[in-house]
Amino acid sequence: MLNIELRPTRCAICGAEGNAAELYPANFDMGAFNPAVFSARRVPDRIHYRIVKCAACGLVRSDPAVDPETLASLYSQSTLDYASEIQNLKATYGRYLARAAKYRGQKEALLEIGCGSGFFLEEALAQGYSGVYGVEPSVAAVEKACPAVRPGISVGVMRRGLFGEEQFDIVCMFQALDHMSDPGALLEECRRILRPGGVVLTLNHNIDAFSARILGERSPIIDIEHTFLYGPRTLTRVFESRGFLVRETGAVFNRYSLNYLARLLPSPPALKLALSRSFDAAGIGGCPVSVPLGNMYLIAMKRKK
């Protein structure tokens, strides 16, 4: 039984504790702190912490949120529930990796933070990276990694000292930064382990996207797994405050199956199931489509000292 402790959070841009307007009150109970709820790409269930917006800089965050130690334990016990979407995720993430490569031509060493079963590391190998490494807390996910990438995956959470200084050409995070308790400290560590001119590529939810603004609290991104939620402006400010030069931001076109898109709809579970069954009956449930789902990407370079 976990000893749950909720702690106040600080703005990742201005460092303020408090000084925020409440957007949505908390709607969870302590039973939410179990590995199933903290597993990747579960069906949205609309439970979340108290959501606030910093009065000084506009960054949206959960406040208070569970302590980092409990969070690490939950993610270590989480499961991999998106095996059917791996090829689509490879296609999406691979497209943005190729885009980031324009800013860093060297392909000696790549790190993915939150690498799951390592499927993106396989894609990086296919794109010519000679050394691929990952960090992933989920034991179950890492057990599914293929032999080509498994030796380079560290089981656990990203922490200072796990890798050497100036070890990597590029650090990638896909739907991971939203989950971090201290994104500022994480980016400082990314800067330390990147070589001069090294690049960070991140894909994450966009709180300023049309879908998020229209759906409000009903948006799937308002979720107990997400400690911070960024828009293009606030994400840029977080990176710039940690010694990065932002080179590109933009909307992401995600490739997903029709069945997976049905899961994401802000509608009752019975309707989602009926829609998915209709797709399957028509033989199109597994058909991939590329759509903008309110995600964004950012590419940033390590500034010279």
C-alpha cells in the first residue's frame, strides 16, 4: 500500500508556489493512485488534480500533486497497453526525428526519456543513429524491448548522473514532459548530457490547441498523470530559461488507427465501444489516419556557454 503524499508544485518558468488561479477543482480520490491509472495511453477517465494557471506567466499545472517517489513507484508498475499502435507511433515520431536531424547532422548517440518498449529506438537505428539509449520506469514495458535496443535501456526514472556529460547528440521525449514533477531540473540535466550544439526534440500536449480550449475540463489532456500542461509560448519559455535556443515549434499530425481515435473521444464508454465495433464490422478499425489531435512539437538546441 503506497503512502500517498500530495505536495505543492512550483511554476516551472517563474518558480512561484501559489500565485495561481484555479481552472478546475480536483475530482479524484486516493484510489486513483494505482498502476492501471498511471499506465501509458489508458482510456481517458477524466480524473485530475486541482488544475491552476500561474498568474505571472500563464503556465498550467496540477497543484498539489503526488510526491515524486510515489510517482516513480506507480510508473515502475505500469503496463504497456498500446502495442497495436506501435507502428503508427513509429511513423509519427520518426517523422519529427528526421525534422530535428536538420539541426544536428551527427548521429552517434541518441537518448529517449520515457522509451516504453524501445520501439522509437528501433526507428532511430533505422534512420542511421549508431548508438541508441533509453530510460523507462515501466518494468513490463522494458521486458518487451527487442534485443537490438534492450541493452541500452536503463530501467527507472531519469536522474542526474545516469549518463556522462556531453554524451548525446539528441535527446527525445514523446508525451513525457507533461508527466515530470520537475521539468526544469530535467531540462538542466538534458543540457548537461548534450554535446555542444546538441538538440532536444519533444512532442507533448498543447493546452492552447483548439480542441483543448473547446473541451475545457472534458479534454483528455486534463488528466491526473499530467503535472504540467504547456502551450507553444510557455513551453518555449521553459526551454529558454534552461539554456536552450528554440529553433522550431508547431502542430503535430499524429498517425493513429480509427479504433484508437474512438477511444480518445470525449464521450461515454458505451458510445466509444459501439463506434469501435462499427469500424471493425466495416473492416476499417485498424486503418491509420493522420490527424491533428492537439499535440505540438518543439526542437531546441543547447546554447553555447
